[in-house]
Amino acid sequence: MNQTDMTFSDQAKELRRIVELHRQESRTAGNMRTLAVLSGKGGVGKSNLSLNLACALAEQDQRIVLLDADLGLANIDMLCGITARYNLTHLIDGSKKMDDVLIEFVPNVWILPGGSGIRELADLDEPRLSELIDSLATLEDRADILIVDTGAGIHRGVLSFALAADTAILITTPEPTSIRDAYGVLKTLRASPKVGGRTDIAFVVNMTNSEEEGFEVASRIRKAANQFLGLSINYIGCIVNDDLVGKAVRIRKPFYQLYPASRASECIRKLVQTLLGTSERGITGAGSSRGLKAFFFRLTRKHFTER
């Protein structure tokens, strides 16, 4: 083991020590559920799904924090029609508090802009990391679910979010290239010792012509994942093509808000029922949450040990 490997190993051990310390100190840890939304390629509607899912969950009395963690093309603010003055970077450098950075979008939905702060998490020393995660953990007092809108592809940062979350939601379209890239994400996730442990993998098919098409696409992916990767993938539903989705994007408002009776909004409702365990194919219950502190410690540990 060279000096660099020893340094990263020491950092990882220290992070594990901090995790255990905070677990002992916090009796409320484990209440907030984390969902990471990812895709194999861009342009499949990942950010739109994250935003409208947040709005639909809020309608079910769930309090949501939506973290825009797409470093390459952060666009949640564009879809919301808002301008973010501050982001996670300002929390990291201590220039702003959580209340300064959080943006209340609609009742029960707050936006947390990530910016370059996501990358900077890996470079914090122990005292600043511990302080920051204590600050982030205050979100558990005001929200039930953290939705992370990640970047597209199989970059290390994207996969770190997926592996740190309680549930990773992988989205694709029926296009062959999108299906291929989604399968590539599953292959990469499978290569990590973390997957198959406590991270659920859910699958959504977007821009389908019908629910039948969505089910058929999902069946092919699930069969291949089970046969060749040994992964069990939960299909939680599809979103059918709807012209009102594009219209809402141009207006810069969530389609679930503008057009609650639309076909796409009805699909979102079904997804929410599944995620909350109120439908026949509900995948996880409230007990699946490991808490926000644990999420961010797992995330930073992945950055430390894999770079």
C-alpha cells in the first residue's frame, strides 16, 4: 500500500468513526427517506420527474427537500421558474445558513441548490465535514423525504448518490439507446459491493405511448438484470407521452401543478402511491429510511475511498 492509499484508508476509517459517533448522539436519525433519481443518458426527463414527484408527494402530506445535484446541467430552477441566489457551496464555506440557501417553492416543497458544493464535500476536513452534516441534518426536522436529482450517466459522483440513497430511481425511455444506457448504469451499480445491500433500485419508463409499452420495456430490463446481473429491479410505473408536459416546461412550471388532470399527472400519482406503499405494488415502507446524516456520510465516504 503506497502513501496515497494509506491516506485515503485513514480518511475512510475516520469517517466511519464520525458516523458511529453521530449515530450514538442522535436519537432522531433515520426518519428522513432519501431518493436518488438517475438516468443512463440525458434528455429522458429526469429533472422533470424529480420536480413533479416532489409536488405530488407534497400533496400526500409529505414534506420534501429537492436537492439539485446535477453538476453538469443543473436545471431544477429553470423548471420551477425561480432564481437561486445561494447553493450548497455557501453552506460549506460557512457564509450562509440553511435558511438562506433553502428555497420554499410550494407548500411542503423546498429546493436545495447543489452547485459545485457537491464536489467540494470530498475535500472537507473532519471538523468542517461534521459541522456541515450537522447543519444538513436539521432538514430532518422540517422534511420527510430528500429527493436528489443527479446528473446523467455513470460518473462516479452520480453513482455515489445512488448507492448512498435508500432508493435509487432509474429512469429511461423506450428508445433503444436509452434502454442500453440504463442497463449500463445497472451494470456499474452491480459492480459495487454496496448494491444488493440496503439500496433499493426502482425503475421508471418515461415518454411511453401506453402503459403497456412501459411495462414491456421494464420487463425486458428486469429480465436481463435478473439473468445477467443477479439484480432484482422494482418497476414502479411509467409516464405516458403528454403534450402538456412540454407546455409546462415552456411556462417554467411543474405540469403536476398546472395540469393536475393530465395523463402525465395521473401517472405521477400512481408512482407516488407505489413509493408510499399505498398501491398493490408498493416497494418500500417508512421503515426503509436510514436518515439524512447516514446518507451524507455514505456519500462522502464514497468520494473519499473511490477517487
